[in-house]
Amino acid sequence: MEVKGALRADIMRTYEYLQGGRLRRIVNCLRSPGVQAVIAFRFGQWLDSQSSLLKLLLQPIYFILHGLVQILWGIDLSRFATIGPGLYIGHFGGITIAPGVVIGRNCNVSQHNTIGVSGQGEKAGVPTIGDNVYIAPGAQLFGKISIGNNVKIGANAVIYKDIPDNAIVVLDPGFKIVSYKGNRSLEENKT
């Protein structure tokens, strides 16, 4: 999906969570730190696909936007990560997504999350995260691991191994799979 479509999906995720009239929801959506971080992230991705001259002209704007998001909101989304449409960041502060991370569609990232690089040799790398994943506050995901679709990761869980589809993972002391019902809606779980 192109950057514009992905950005629209990101913004709509936040818009849908907000209450009030249309104008109030639009204003609050644009004031949201998560939306501002995603706008800077998608702008950086778009910029990478442009001509060298346009990159030269607009690169300072990207660096200023990215820096402001880091300083003001504590959110560091590397433009070299691959993030599907519908990213939702509900709260700001302490969010780091490293270069090379792959995140699927419609994922929720909470405050104090690190999704980053770890390991040595063949085990060195970053996480690949599926669609419809919820990452609760304080969760840390690192290393060359794969997180399946429809996964819920509980608060403060430390994830360093692969997680299958539809798992719910909690702190124990690193993590423990407690269910395979996942992050699907109630209707989907009945099938």
C-alpha cells in the first residue's frame, strides 16, 4: 500500500477511538502524539522514494519533524522500519522501533515499548510482527523473532522467542503463553 493510503489508515485508527463531533475528532486526532509520530514516519518513508534533489531539499524538514517527535513525545519510529497501515499509538513516551523491524497491519503500540535489535551472528536481528497485534505498556520485544497474527502481549512482558498466531502472552518472568484466542474479535473466536 502506498504511503498516503497507509497514513490515512493510521490516522483513521486514532480518529475512530476519539469521541465528539467530526471537527473535534479531527482536531484531537491531529493533536495526538501518536498521529504526529506516524506523520513524521510516513513522510520519511515517502521521502526515501523521491529523487535525489527532492531528498536534498526536504531531508532537513524530516530531521526536524523526527527530532521534535523524539524530544516532545519520546517516540522514535525509524523510517527504515516497515510498518503496515493502521498503526495506532495511543499514548506517548518511551517508544522505540528499530530500523529493519517489520510490523503488520492494524497494530497497537503502547507507551514504554522497545522493539529492537539483539543477538549475535545468525541470531542477530529485529522482530517481525504480524497483523492485529496489541503490545501493552512496558513490553519489550527484541532479537530475530517472529510474532504471529492476532497476538496480545501483556504489560512488561519481555519477548525474546517466537510467538505463534492467536497467542496471549504475559509476564512470567519473561513471558508465558496463557491462551491461543489472540486478538481477534469475539465473532472470529467463535469459529
